[in-house]
Amino acid sequence: MKKREFLKKSAILASSTAIMPSILIACKEEQKEVVKAPLTRLRTAHIGVGNMGGEDLRDISSHPKVDVTALCDVDANNLAAAKKLHPNAKTYTDYRVMLEEIGNEIDAVIVSTPDHTHAPASMMAMNMDKAVYCQKPLTHYVSEARAMNKLAAEKGLVTQMGIQVHSFYDYKLATLLIQSGIIGKVHTVHAWSPKNWGYDGPEPEGFDPVPETLNWNLWLGTSAKRPYKEGVYHPGNWRKLVDYGCGTLGDMGVHIFDTPYNALELGVPRTIKNECREPNGFGFPEKNIVTYEFPGTKHTAESLKWIWYDGPGAPEMHEDLKLPNSVASTGESSNANQEESEENKISLDAGIAEAGQLPEQGAMFVGDKGRLLLPHFMQLPQKIVDGEYVDISEEIAQVEQANNMGKPIRDYASEGPKHYHQFVDACLGEAECSAPFSYASRLTETILLGVIAGRFPNQTLHWDAQNAKFAEEEANQYLAGDYRDF
């Protein structure tokens, strides 16, 4: 089924259920306008409750005004574990059945599935006038990102993409410092992660019995049908594969792109080039160097060059990345990540780098008045001018005071829920989301253009943002995908 047909079908299905959610409860007869009444509590339904979905469930439900109403997962083990924590919640295996049956009992939907199901689940929920919190990257295809942004805007829905570090102190501080002109006009950004969500091997042969606890058809969802193979797709490894994930760029890239992208108020790029191996049609390249060129903004030079490095050994050595008192070549300390554990691969924490070494993950802003290093994450940004660190404690104090930021809390357990609680508060009319789909769709589009460039190694692609297409016609086939009936 083509994507547009699926989305149309979702809209018809939603409207045919004659559901009027509690967030839209009054109608002025004389004006025929729907009036939004403020909620006092938020009833949530969660699609995907294992792994990251479990963290999303934990942090959303930690808000004192949330009632977890429904849980959905294609893996019975995940569902059972979540049910123990929320015994009063109804449980489902198919999100479509859940939304049809309890649409009038929920106010918001949390989507924490593999990337290929983000848009189908979110679009169905939004067509039913539900607020949506969707994990990053927002979508699997560029066309989906634009469709989700359009629908959210048309319906005036509360939305948030799951980039929880967006709400952390250090990232907000770096954004404000850059916008204050601390290093002048920025002309280059370098960003990197040595994590490896790629796969350079062959597609597996044969098949394995599907576990009794897994509904494989529903896990595949709208993607093409293929046989189950143990340890290849579920759980976790789907990020490596082109049919389900978006590689390291779509995983860690979203987090690390976020602050520079937000601080510089960027749109989408004009050109994209990915230096990587030839595509194999199954897994993403294990190492990528993606170069973007963006139109300038008030915070940048006339144009901005952005270079992303991922995979074992990233980033490659570059003069812009040389630190004061550098003790080792860039990337040397990262080679151990070739055999990194799954736990480390999904961890956001890069640890504290030793003096003279780049943080394992991070970004470097390069401006006409110096450089600003932003480790990922929970570390203060550092300014470098003429090869020396510069004390910016006074500038930080001024920004903190002017923006009522308070002091940093170096505890992920207490910082992590802030982004989720912001979404809940926005649904209750008490806050605004900082990563709504209007922002998240642009960031995701940028990320996905780099992913598509991996299909055309070492070739510069030219993006027409207004018409949503490449000048290189052969690349346009990857902007959308066919949806399977399931």
C-alpha cells in the first residue's frame, strides 16, 4: 500500500469511530467552533513499552498528573513487564485496535516503536486529535516528516519529539551562548559519534521460528514482509537496517545535531554528501562522513558547512578539532568501540574526556571569533581562541541570570524526565513544548537527507526544499516508501 493511501485510510478510520476526545469537549453552536477545555489530568496510551519505550513510559508516568490508560507492544514479555508497573492499564498487541477501541478514553499517545512505525502510529493518533510524543528520529522517510508536521499544524495539536537532552542545562546554555555571539558568526560545525549502528555484512540466509511471545507480522508493520531471524531484527538491532532504522546518524546524530541546529536556527541543507561504502541494500554503512551545506542565518556566515562523522574511530583528524595541550590524535582512543557492548551502543553518556582529548561524542562550533566545544553530554561548553582555552565563567553567569536557568544538575535520573514533563504540562495548558513537530520535522528531514546520501557514496546531492525533491532524480525514490497491508 502506498504511504498516502495508508494515511488516508487512517484518517477515514479515525473519523468513522465518531470519537470526541476529552481535550475537545465543547462546541459553540453559533460559531460552530471547537473549544479546547483545559485538562486537569492526562490519560496516556503507550505504543512500544520495551527498551527505550520502557524509559518513555517510566518518565511520562512519573508526572503526578498522568494516568497510564493503555499499553501496547508486539512483544508479550515487554507488555507483561509494563503491566506489572501499571496494573490498571488495558493491554494490546496491535496499536490500531487499541486506538479504535479506547480512543475516547485517552488524551495523548506516546510512540516508542522502531523508526519505521513512528509515522503510521503517530498519524493515526493525530487523525484522532490526540497529542503525540514520538521518539526520535521523528520518521523513517522525509515525506512522513513533512506529513506529520502538516497534520499537527492543521489540527493545532501538542507534539514533542523524544530528544530528552534538548531540555538539559548544558545544551540550553550552549544555545544561548552561541546566539549571544560568543564566537561570532559560525561558519563550520563538526559533530561526531563513534557508535556503530551500521552493518557491512551480508543479509542473513534462512529463517528461525518466531518466538511465541512475538507477533512478527505486527513488528514488521507497514514494512516489507520478510522471514524472522533470531538476533538480527528484534530487539535492538533494527537500527542498523535500512528497512527499519536510520543508522547511527538517525540515532545519536539526532541528539548531537540538535543543539547546533537549534542554536543556529537552521533550515534544511542545500547540498549533502556522504563518504561511505557502497550500499548493500540491507544494512547502513558502519562508518560515515556526511557533509552538509546550509543557507546562512543571522548566527552564521553566508553559508554554513556541517560535517558529521560516525562509526569506529570517529571523528577523523581535522585542524578545527585540535585541542589545547592535545595528547593524542583525534579518534585514536575511539577504536575500542568497534567491539562495543550493546549497552554502550545505546548509552547517551560519553563519559568525561581526559585533558587534551576530545570527548567521545560532541560538537565543535567554529566561528570568526573562536571555537566552542560542546561535549555530549552533561558537561559545560568550552571556548577556544588561538589554540588556548578562554575563561567564559562570566558569560555563563550572565546567561544564567538573564534566562533564569539556575545551576546544572549532573544527574540524568532527575534531568531526564524534564522533557517528558514539559510535554505533559503542555497538554495540560501549563507549558509549551521545546521540540514540537514543527521543529522536529526539519531536524529529522536534515538527518534523513544524510541517510539517503549514503545510497550515493561520494556524490553531492542537491536538495530543493521548496519542492521537496532532489535535483538528482534517482535519489527521489528514497523520500517515501510503500506501506504493506498487515
